Amino acid sequence: MEDTISGRSHQDRRAISERRVIEAAKSKISTLQLAEHLQGHGVTPGRATRCPMADHEDRHPSFFVYQDTDSWYCYGCLRGGDVIELARHAWGYEKHEAKMAAADLLWEFGHEIPSKPPSWFRKQERQRDTRAAIEQTRKNIVRRRIFKYCILPILEHIEDEQERAKESLRAFADLKDLLP
Ligand SMILES: [Zn+2]
């Protein structure tokens, strides 16, 4: 009998701490703040901007942040929700991992995390590697596109084939230094 009671209260405590983390993250970081953080630039509420999700190549801006409801929606990949959902999608957490997305959110913005079971951190470490890989892939794509659409057209004007090849390599190396 006593075991059942203590077991249940332990679960209750855990549920409370998970809710606390999510509530803390929601109260401290707004959807707009996270959207701007992910984009690396300002975002105007109610106006379309490119979707920050790594798995959505958003050619025509279709991502909206709504300040009155502190929410977001992407009309391209048909996802939306609150700041926790944005963190979860952007950082690759599963639906049942909302509390980890919330903890990550607090951590990312320099806030204290209400409770920190070690399993969170282990998982966070693993996720961090994944996110770094996604971020790098994204940068590589951007770099290749800049090269293709902004640099290659200039290089095409070089008549001499060898010089063009040499200049291409040099330009790509320069670009890699500028956009590592
Ligand atoms: Zn999207």
C-alpha cells in the first residue's frame, strides 16, 4: 500500500516538474523571440517570413508569427502552435519530448531550468549533436546556392576554361571562409 502511494506521488511530482518547465519556458520566452532567434533577424508579427524549419525549404515565405495569441503557423509545411511547439519542431524533438524542448528553450535564452533530471541532459547532448549537423547541412546548402546563383553567373564570363576552373575553386574557397 505504501509503495503504491509513494510511487504515485513520485509520478505526480514528475508531472508537476515537467509542467513547471513548460510553463516557465512559455512565460519567459515569446514565440516572436524564438522566431527571431531562429531566423537570426527581426520578424514582423503577422507578416510572412521564411520557415525556420530545417526540413522545410521555404522558397516563398509562408511562416507567420501572431503576437496576440503568442503563436505561429507555417502555411507551407502546415505546422503551427506555441513557442514550445516551435522549439520542438525547429530542434527536432518528438511530440512526447515537449518538456525537453522547453528545457532547451530556457537554456538557450539563459534562464534557469526549474528541475534538471540527468536524463534530460544526456538526451539534450545527443540532440545538440543532431542539431549541429542539421545546422551545418543548412549552411552548406545556402553556400552552394549562393555559389550557383550569385558567383557562377559571373564566372561564366571568363572565356579561358582553365582560368575559369581556377577562379571557381578560389571563389568557392573564399565563400567557405566567409560562410563557414
Ligand atoms: Zn514550414
